[in-house]
Amino acid sequence: MNRMDDILENVAIGAWVKAFSRAPGQANAPHESDAELIELPGDPEHLLAITIDTVAEEIHAGLYQEPYTMGWVTVMASLSDLAAVGADPLGMVVSVSAPLGKDSDLAESAGRGMEDACRSLGVFILGGDSNLTSEISLTGCSIGIVPKNAVLTRRGVQPGDAVFVTGRAGAGNALGLVRLSGLPDECFPESNYRPSARLAAGRALRGRATAAMDTSDGVLTTLDQLMRLNGHGFEIDCDWSMILSEDVLALCLAAEALSEASGWPGVVPIRLGTVQERAVITLALPSRRRVDIDMSSLRNLLDTSGGDLAFYLSEFKRIGGSWGLE
Amino acid sequence: MNRMDDILENVAIGAWVKAFSRAPGQANAPHESDAELIELPGDPEHLLAITIDTVAEEIHAGLYQEPYTMGWVTVMASLSDLAAVGADPLGMVVSVSAPLGKDSDLAESAGRGMEDACRSLGVFILGGDSNLTSEISLTGCSIGIVPKNAVLTRRGVQPGDAVFVTGRAGAGNALGLVRLSGLPDECFPESNYRPSARLAAGRALRGRATAAMDTSDGVLTTLDQLMRLNGHGFEIDCDWSMILSEDVLALCLAAEALSEASGWPGVVPIRLGTVQERAVITLALPSRRRVDIDMSSLRNLLDTSGGDLAFYLSEFKRIGGSWGLE
């Protein structure tokens, strides 16, 4: 129960990982941190953090339709992983695959999205690779430096820890809802979706939070992955009206009390709930009823629906209904 | 004449690069080195080298048909860029996009290709990302460390420099010929194509060669790019029977004489010719005739043929014929 391998994405990653030997100087095991952490021969005080992310599924599914968004998200998804380990970025490289030919419209708009995202956080793109393919696929790889004794990982969650997000969440879900439901774009224009990597929060929390994870895949998915890794669950009793809004934040767990947490420099944390011994996610509903939820069916839904949109939507509603969320 | 922008691939890269600000701590300008070079805050003696490469076009075109080859090449193409700047690798991350689902055959074979390539050079895959897409696309990103005062770049070519390859070339072209010509696979089985990144050669040549570049795109293409960057050409008067065989080597230029070069530890260089003042590539033919060649039409042929194989082949022959190579 609650195994990592109940999630098909973890299985897919595992199929690759099992072929690979473990690097001697690596500080993290698979899934244990948002970025890979490796020793630097000439700098014993720091670890090098490196992370790679491809934005392709979201483009093919029609979630991102504007090249500017595609570029922006490629940068932010990658830098969010650095934020979640508490690293100071050194720079990024990007690999861009697109049916370009001599038409450089995509390059111009997606390139501007990448550049604007980088400028907003003081990060630079160092270089990259470009390829001619029939489908758009954008890959970002970020590197950074983090003090060895203060690095944040996904491990370390303890019962009683308070759970925070470093900003409001839900913009990704809002955009997804508009695309799936056929609601008019004006309900949530794509230009509203401009997540920002929480680099300052990651820096402020290193050495303080007991664990952290990027919430790009959604808050509940993040909690579910943390639960499977740490063997402890969460009791989520926040006021959701305080949570929903922005996206891509580092989710932070800490033994400190909320009042103490509010004093962290550069972070305005929002309390989600508490870590519980029992490895299950418990939601406190507005009705004051408490419900234990199992995220695996939701997290696997993209794989199990095989691209059947009607099935995806009906299953999504059915699962929510079974949790009493109707 | 001989501008970087005569080559459509350079133009495509430029369309992206022009959107990006230059990083303050970066030691190379665009195109000037095989890997991006950036200062390390905690280690003033070294530069961090980082490079990203996607293997997709070669897979869609049918050049690589075995997943093992796809994985192997993804690793070697990336590490070759580290070799060409003389870096010691710290590790790699990979992003794998494929129409996988629950079928892990591709993951198993391509993963084994990646692992075997890494093991042959003592490098480790630190982690990565996996995506569900309709086309296979494999991206490798390598990081390494290189002494600041001995880094190799593509700049520094001087008239009179002797030009070497660090091993035999041509396996990529041989595989391409089999695929394009419809010759039976037995003429050059895909399993013969196992290029190896010249990491030891790169290390041995740092601080010695005046310039270096990875020849993954072919020896003449590499010379053409070096010519456009440096404003000097090459007179190639080698015995091609000594050159053709292996692939993916660092191409090295040096002021030292051949005899001196042979003394470089870990490198068995093969002499190609000499740098000439005039920015043109001159081939000495077996007939003792000398011919100046213009690589731009060949380098742009994939773009200009728009996937028309018959046109590609007839143009390829026509261009070769116009050089007297018939």
C-alpha cells in the first residue's frame, strides 16, 4: 500500500533508472530530491544541483497554445527544481525541437518567453541545441550551487511537522479546466498562467525546512509523492480560499510553528495542515467531515484513460465524488 | 562570403540566441565552444562546462533504428562536447520522450545503451525526466570541470597550424549511406556504429592544442564551421585511407609539428592537413589536383531538400561531382 510503484509515472522512470549505476559522488537517491545533487571536486562546502525537464506533453495536449507560455514554463519548471533544493542558480541550457524550418516565429516568441522568465529571476541561458522535428518539445536544464549542510530534499518529513506552501496555488489546474471543459478562454486566459520559481523562498528555507518539493504537478500530487517517499501522511485542514491562486511554489514542511515560519526572510508561507504518522492524506472538508483520499487513481488517470477525454472527465468527477467533494 | 549565417542551422540557432541576454560569468560566446563555459563561485581555478544535445532527427529519419544505438549516441554526443573543451565529466542528466506507456522495451534497451556508453568512459547518469510523446526524442546534458587556463575552444586557429583528428572517422557517414542508398544492412550493421567520446584526448590536449571541435557532424562540416568562426581555411592533403573508419573524435589544431603531437599522452593523432590564411577549404585529390570546396550547399541540403530523399541524393552527387570527386 502507498508504494512508489503504484504511480505509473514512477514506474516509467524506474524502467530507465534501473539500467543506470549509481554515481559515487551523488548525494541523493532517485526521487529523493527535485534536482540531482553531486559533489564538486574543487569546492567541498557546496553541492552542484542539476535538473532537466522537457515540456512536450502539455503542448501536445493543447494545455499551452502560445509559444511565449511554452518558453516561460520551460524555464520556470526547471528553476523550480533548483528552488526546491535551495540552490543558487548558475545558469541554464535549453534544447529546442520544433517544426521550424526558416519560420522563426516560434523561436522568437518562445525565446522571448524564456528570456523574460530568466530576467524576472536574474538567471541566464548559457546556450543550447536546436532540432527540426514534427512536434514541439522544449527541454530546460538548470544548474546551481547549494551549501552541502543546508540542502533541501524531499526526505525528512516527521509527524507533527506543519505543512506550508510558499504562495497561492491552482493556476495550472484553472488553465487545465478551461482547456478540458470547453469553457471560453476568457474564463482563464493563458496569459494568466505565469508561474514563478520560488528561488528566494528556497534560499530562505534551506537549513530550516525539514523537507521541500516543487508543486508544479499540483499540491495534492506533491503531498502524495512526499507521503510515498517518507511513509507519513498529511492532514490538510487549511482554508482553501487562502491557498488557490498562483502556481509553481515550493511546498515546505517544517517543525517550527506557523508564527515562527512567518518570520522566514523572503517567504510568506500559507499553512496547509500537519504531517500525520499514518501514511494517508486526510482532507478536512468545509462540512467539517474528514475524508481519507487515495491519489493514485487520479495520478494514473492520464495513463489509464489513454487519451480518451470524455473518459478522463467522467472518471475525474467520479473519483472526486467518491471523496465526497461532488 | 563564408559567413556563419550562410549555414541554415546557424541561422536557426541564431533565431533563439538573439532573444537571450549574455550571462556575466560566461567564458564563451555563441558557437565559440562545444560546451558552455561558466565561472564557479567557489572555485576560481576552474570553469564549469555544460552541454545539452537532443537526438531526435536521426531517429525520425531512420538513421538509428535500434534503441540501444539511440541511447549510446545520446550519451556519446553529449560527452563529445565535454571532450572538445577538455573537461573532466561530473555526470549527466537525461530527458527521455517516447510513446512508452507500460511497454518498457525501449526504456530497457535505450537505457542499457546509455549505461554501457557511460561505463565505457567512467561517467554516471545522475537522473532525469521521462515524458510520454508520440515520437522518440532523447536529450542528454553533461557537466564537467575544466582548468580555466587550459580550456579548449573553437577559436585560436592560426595559419600554419597542423590539423589532426584523434581517431578514424566516417562511421556515421557509412551508416547514413546504407540507409539512404538502400544497400543491405549487412554492408554496415548499425551495431558497428558505436562512436566513443574522446575524453582522454581532450584532457591530454588542453593547454596544448590551439583549438578543438567535436566531429560528430562530420570532418568536413567541422572544418567548415571552424573556418567560418576563425576566418582561416584549411588545406587538406591527408591520405584518406588513414582517416576513414571510426567516428566522433575531437578535431584538434595545433602549432606543434606532427612528431611532437605524437608524443601527446593518450592521443594517437592523424594528420589531416594545415590551416591556410585564405578562408576556404582546399582538398588535395588523389589525382594531385587541388580543389576549393564550398560546404554550405551540402550543410544546408537537409533543409533545402525538405525531406525529398531522391532530390537529396541527386544533389549530393551533383555537388560532389562539381568538386571533381565523381
